[in-house]
Amino acid sequence: MTVPVRRPARASAGAAVALLAALALFPVVGPAFAVYVLALILVTGLLALSLNLVLGYGGLYQFHHAVFYGVGAYTLAVAVTRGGWPAWLGFLAGPLAAALAGLLIGWFCVRLTRLYFGMLQISLGSLLWIVVLRWYPVTGGDNGIHDIPLPAVLQSVVGAYYLILAVVALSAGVLYLIVRSPFGITLQAIRDNAQRCQTVGVDVRAHQIGAIVIAAFFAGTAGVLYVALERSVFPNLLFWVLSLEIFVMCLLGGWFTFAGPMLGAALMVALRTVIGRYTDLWTMFVGIILILLIFFMPEGVAGTALARLRARGAGAGGRG
Amino acid sequence: MTTGARLLWALLAAVAVVTVGVAPASQSAPAPQLGRNIKVGVVDTYSGPPAVFGNDALNGFRLAVNEINREGVLGARIEFVTRDERFSPEIGLSVARELVLQERVDVLVGTINSATALAISAFARDQRLPFIVWISKSEAITGARGHRYVFSTGENTAMAGKALAEAMARRPYSRFWLAAEDYEYGHAITNSFWRFMKRIKPEVILQGQTWWRTGEPDLVPYLTAIASARPEAVFFGTGGAGMTNVLRAMKTTGFSDRIPSMIHTAIDHAVLRPLGAGAPEGVMGTIDYLFYHPDTPANRAFVQAFQTAYGGPPGFPAFHAYNTAYFIAQAYRKAGALDREKFIDALEGLRIDSPVGRIEMRACDHQVVLPLFLGVTRRSPRFPDFLVATDIQTIRGEDVMPTCDDIRRARGQ
Amino acid sequence: MDLSALASQLLVGLSRAMILFIVSAGLSFVLGVLRVPNVFHGSLYMIGAFVAFTIAAWAGEPALGLALAIAAAPLVVALVGLVVERTLLSHLYQREHLMLILFTFGVMLILNDVVKLVWGADYRSILPPAALQGMASAFGLALPRYNALLLGAGPVVAVAMWLFTHRTRVGTIARAAAVDREMVGVLGIDVSRVFALAFVVGCYLAGLGGALVAPTTSISLGMDHTIIIEAFLIVTIGGLGNIWGALVGSLLFGVTQSVGLLVWPQFAVVFPYLATVIVLLARPTGLLRSVW
């Protein structure tokens, strides 16, 4: 499970700029619903990217990542509707609250390894979920909170889309830099051999907690962006099923690549939109796709594509 | 080009695929007068536990649409597309958006899920698109959170709570226990009942309350705990699978033989039929539709048609959805055009002939005015396989609905 | 609050804990031997209840129907488990854990829709025979007869599991594999078959839990969601892979809820979760020694 660390090539930067430009121009030409779907993809994609920091790069069994997404979304929703805070303050508070939740949950979880880490996280996450589900006066219980008042510019899908695009692009950039930073490289070294890192004096737990906090922060960011798009929150945002779905996105796109999870999220959201039109058995389709992936494409779509490209690139003498 | 760059290009391609994948759907064939067919978008639960209600509603709607399309609506037909919200509001919102922005529906209808109904209601208001709620009983939909674009064609928790409170106030009980499933509907119906109970009979005492989690399989521990406290009467707030569970636990523990118990929709055959002989007798309940009552030609004809089409009697969701289709058809006939605002104006105050008689869409809050039936579960020679409601009393809708002034106050106007 | 009511309440809580124990013992056993948290364990429990319904409806006569259902439904579920294990899961043992977990999630997604296709969305219900309906009372304590039966079922399963893991060769090997699977491989034992057996036993227990709970509840889609999260919590507080831990965890769960109902009925739901967090804060690896 090694991710080759390369310096961002100029072509990559060029492609990123082209992609951004295409995304920025999209609402001008695309139908409204496609803009909405794209916004949903970006939000979900940021969530999957943030998971991959701990999962793919950190090698941690982050089984209940959706909790941080939900904490971010609920913090904004509760702050604005119950606390009467201005929206911008809520938008800041959401990711910070998620990071705090990450610190608390992470602090307990990193004392354990592998599966135990994951099981403890599911347990702690489920506690938060039941609190959200039970605390009617604040969270609205299973009903959630609707019709959250946000600035007028966000009332249109296009307005929300541009906010989401800007924040997701910025967050993805920051995550990319974190992965390439000394912190990120150490994190990957810990993933590959925690013992050796420990012996050379790396504080393994501190790095892992740090990664969880950062990932939680960006999951919380995705959460507030979800609210910007839908202006509603529901307990399902922190249900364990969603956590597993994000996992599937990372697998689908490929968790050994930086952008893979974003691709996985795009595929999942698009699949859901398309399959949902023809059948109400869409979960079965996802299940079948997931099992096929595990058997035939364990590195995900992006990972497999990259491997093919690399093989071909090597054959052609590398045009890169 | 590096592999990373290729990946980004792949993402770009994915964007293109999404664009193509969600390209606008084809328009329907033109029809005279209205210009084109009426397109209704149905968002409801077709998977998960409440699917039994979602399917029932869809059957009732389909039946009515087939009847209506035989003569047409001003030369047009009603078409509909359905989407499964899987009992989850975020999916509900997403598919509602698809139906409005992509399928370009004229009206949205649904859903059993109160959370989804409230979420779509806010979305419908922003889109200025009519949304008719046909199963969810949350009183907030046409009450505090109501607005010009949302309607309800079913009874709600405010009506049911008041109906049951009035029935209980006539009985000599004063020490009550409230027990409910810990979800939106459980809270709404229980709060409504207790609010009216205290208003009608201020001397009532709340001895205690119990909340159980949705999906709790065995409710015997809850009932034994309540029984040991010996309240004079118990109000239960639950529905669906929770209702089946509480009735079954009552039968097991003999609870309803010892303590008078009441539950809204306890007399629904969708819960009594699967229980068969396992359902307890003597439970008091309310509902706004029974397929065997009133025994009128209109109701018999509806039940007969439904039974022929789907092999079983209609439940209250089918009844609501059947009426919804007729409300939609009538409103467009009255409006004379496929115009959202004209449709809403036409629907306000509209009366139609339903299987239980004439019902009205009240103009001030967009809440349907229909009768409620109060009954007690008993064996009946007419239906040997399951319990039915007996001693049925009819409660007029206008007697238990909040007044238009109440509604205005609740909406802060 | 009189004492007999409290005692009755505790007994009812214990009978509820027995179902939790049977289901989470299966989850824990699979977790211990295969190191796979089986996410579709809850689906198997649901399938057990639905199959029990079908068998009971087919048999007609309530007593015979229930007996047949409880005997046969878990076997059907075990067969489902066996097919999944032999055709798919067994090819993945060399893979990373994450893949195994995601695989079980994929199976869960498929099974849930299969249940919907086979049984539809209607609520189903099994009527227990007359002898098991109503309340039984002894020593001034009242308890529903069926719950009394459940109280007996838990210890039977616990003893059976102990005999299986301590007194049978294959069970001993499975227990050894849970502790040190390399060692078992070195001894020349076909680990794959041990895994298959352990998996099938786990599935059987899920099906047994579903069949036993069926006469007390409405059998419907979605009954898997609650049980799986509770079973995960129980297995975690008990100690991963430790069957006795599953017993302790189930008792903690059932009893805190039952007592919670008496002392603070409004928030009884939260009590088991609260107990879980207290245990985990004090002992993050669970009350009993985890097998790994």
C-alpha cells in the first residue's frame, strides 16, 4: 500500500486548471438539475477525499467518518436556527466542531489498532448518532432541521454551486498539499511501518490524531456545504450506513490515488441518480458493483486506469 | 502528461458524462385545451418498513388516474413518474429536485416520511411548485410550517389528537400514561393528544411517560413497566411496524384487558390483518378510512374496484392518494390551464366526492376536511380472520381541526 | 415501586438480552476466528425471521409451525451463509481486512433487496401456540410465557457454544485459530475449512436469533438495522471475539434498558448506549479479554 510521492507536474496543474475552468463554466451551459448533481458530487467527493487522508494515506480503519460530516452539518443548522448565529459564523463553526469531535474520538481510538480502532469508532459514533436522534429540542430528532435560513445568494442552486466549487477546490488543494507535506509523508511512513517510525522518534499517535482532526475538519466542511445546497439536515447524515458508502466511494475510485475518491463519489452519485430512475432495487446494484470491484478491480477505477496507463507509458518510453 | 493529469482529465470526462446522463427528458405528446398532459411526480417510500404504506398509496393513486384518464382532463391525461425515497429525506430531496428540474412535473405528491415531507415542502415553496402530502400526518405540514404551495389530503396529528382527547374526556379517567415510539410521528401525535386532553379536562394528571426506540422488536418490557405503575388509561403514539409490535405485546401481556388503551390508527386493517388472532380486543383507535365503513354505494364501489385491481382492500393511504388524484383533476378542470398559481387558487376550497362522501380542501391552511372514525377492536363475524373496528362513531373533520385563526397564529401571521 | 414488579421487569429484560446474546455471540465468533466484522449479520437475522414466518405459515398448526420454524429457519440461514462463504468470501481471505468488511457490506445491500423481492413489504407475524401465549406467574413474578422460553434459550446456546469450542475437535481448532491462526496452519490443518465452519456457525446463530424473535415482533424490512448496531456495541464492550464477552455485553444492554424503563422511562433508550460509553472509556478493549 504505497503511494508514490511525486512533485506536482506542470501537466497535472494544467489539467486541474482546465477541470476547474470547465466546472466554473458549467452552470452557464448545463441544465439546472445537472448543476445540482454536480454540486452534490463535489460535496460528497470532498467527504470521500477527507476520509482518504486517514484511510488511504494514514492506513487507519476510519469506520465512522460520516459522524464528522453530520457534526459539521448539524453545527451550522443548530447555530443558525436555534442559536440565531449569522450564517458565516455557522459556516466556520461547523468544520471546527467536526475537528473537535475528531480530536475527542481520535484521542480514544488511536490507543487501539486496526479493527479495534474501527469498532470503537463505530461505537462512539453511534453514541453521537443516538444523541442527535434523541435530542428533539435541539436537533429536531429524526425529523431533522429544515428550511435553514441562509443568505439569499445560496437560495439558488447556482449560487450554492459556486460556493461549493470554490470551497471544495480550495479544500482539495489544501489536502493535496498536506499529503505532500512532511506531515503527510510521515503519515504514510507510519502507515507502512509504524514500529520503525516509533523507533526513530516519530510520535505516531500524535500524527494519527492530527490526521483524524484534519480529516474531520474537511468532513465537517463537506457537511456545511451539504447544508448550503439542501438547507436541511437529517440524522442519516451520521448513520453508519453512510460511513460505509463513503468507504465504497474510496474503493470505487481507488484509495491509492489522491483524486480517486472524488471520482468514486462522482460515479456513485451519478449511478444513484440514473439507476434510481428505473428501479427501486438500487442498493442491490450497488452491492453487486461493490463485490465485482472487490474481485476484479481492487484498486478502484482510478487505480486500475493508472496502472494500465503506467504500463503503457512505460512501454512507450514515458511521454510524461 | 503525468498519470495524475490523466486522472484529472478522467474526472473532466466524468463531468461530461454527468451532463449527458441528466440531459432533459423528452416532452410528452401535445393534447388539446390544456396543451399537454398533466405530469405528477410521486416521491414515496417503496423500500424499507414503511413501503407497505407507500405501495398502498401508489395503488390508490394509479386506480384514480386510470379512472380519470378514461374521460380525460380538458382533453389531457394525467401522467406520473415515481421515485423511491427509501425513507430517507436526503434521497427524497434529491429525487424531488430531479422530478422538478429534470422531469418538469407540474405537481409533486408524497410521502409517508414526515421529515421528507417537510424538507420537500420547503423546496416546493422555493420552486413555487404545488406539493400535496398524502400520508404523513405531521400537523406542522399545513400548520406552523404551512405555506401557499403545500397541501395535505390526509388527517393530521392535530385532528387525531383532538378526536381521541375528546373521546377520553367523556370517560372517568384522570391519571394517564403516555407511551410512544421515539420518532417524529410518535412525538407529534402524543403531544397533540396531551395538549388537547389538558385543555378539555384540566384536572388530568400525567402519571408518567415512556419512549421506545424505533425498531424495538419486543415491547413486552415496556408494557410490564407501565402496567406496574397502574395508570388509569394509556395513550400510545406509534404507527406502522411499531403499532404491530405494541398490539402484539398487549395481547401477550393482556395489557388492554386491564388498562384502557388508545392508539390512533389502531383500527387500521394494515396492522390488524397480519396479526390475525394475535391482535388484542378492546383497544380504542381512530382513523380516517375503513374499507367496511361507511357502508355506502360510493365506498363499496371504490373498495370493489381496488380489490379487483390489486387483490386486497384499500387502506387509508390508498384512500388519501385516490382523493389526491381527483383533487388534482378537478383543480385543473377548474383552473382551465396548466398554471401553478391558477391550480393552487382552484384547489383552495375545492370540494370533491370521495368514497366517504364530500370532502373539502380548506382554503386557509390547505388541509383537507374529512371525517374521522372512532372505534374499538373486536372480533366480527363478517371478518373471521382478523379484528375490525366496532361501535364506530363518526367525528366531523371541522370539529377537530384547528381554526383558521389558530393556523395563522401558529404561522406567526 | 414494589419489589416483584422490579424483579419481573428484570426477568423481561434478561429475556430480551438472550436474543441479543444469541445474535452477538454469532457475530463475535466469526469476528474471533475470521477477523471479519460481518456487516450482513443483521440481514441474516432478518432472513431468519422471514423464513421462520414462511415455515410457520406453511405448517399451519401453531405449535408444530413454531417448532419447525425454530428448528429449520436457522439451518436455512446457515445454508445461505455457507453458499456466500464458499462461493465468494473464501476467495478473499488473503486480502486486506477492509476488503472483507466492504464485501460483507456489499452482501448486506444485496440481501436486503432480496428479502424485499421474496417477501415483499407487508408486515408479517407469527402467532405462538396457545400454550406460549399470555403470562406465566411463579413466586409472585409475572412473565410472558414466550419470554420465559427465551430465558431458557440463552443458557442453552451458551452451553452449546462452550461444548462446541471445548469438547469437539473442530471447535477446539476454531478456538485455536482465533488465537493464533498461523499456528493452526503450521499444524497441517485446512484453515479454510475451519473458517467455513466458523462462519456457518455464526450465521446459524443469527438465524436462530431471528427465528426466536419472530413470534414477539412484526417481521418487517429494516429489522436488521437496529440489531446490527446493538450487536456491534455488545461485541465491542464484551471484548472482540470473546463469546462470554458477548454474554456480559448483552446482559449489560438488556438490564440497563430494563432498569432504565423503571427509573427514567422517558430516556430509557439512552441507557444502554450510556453504559457502552462508560465501559469503553474505562476499558477501550472491552470488559473481557479480547481473543486478539
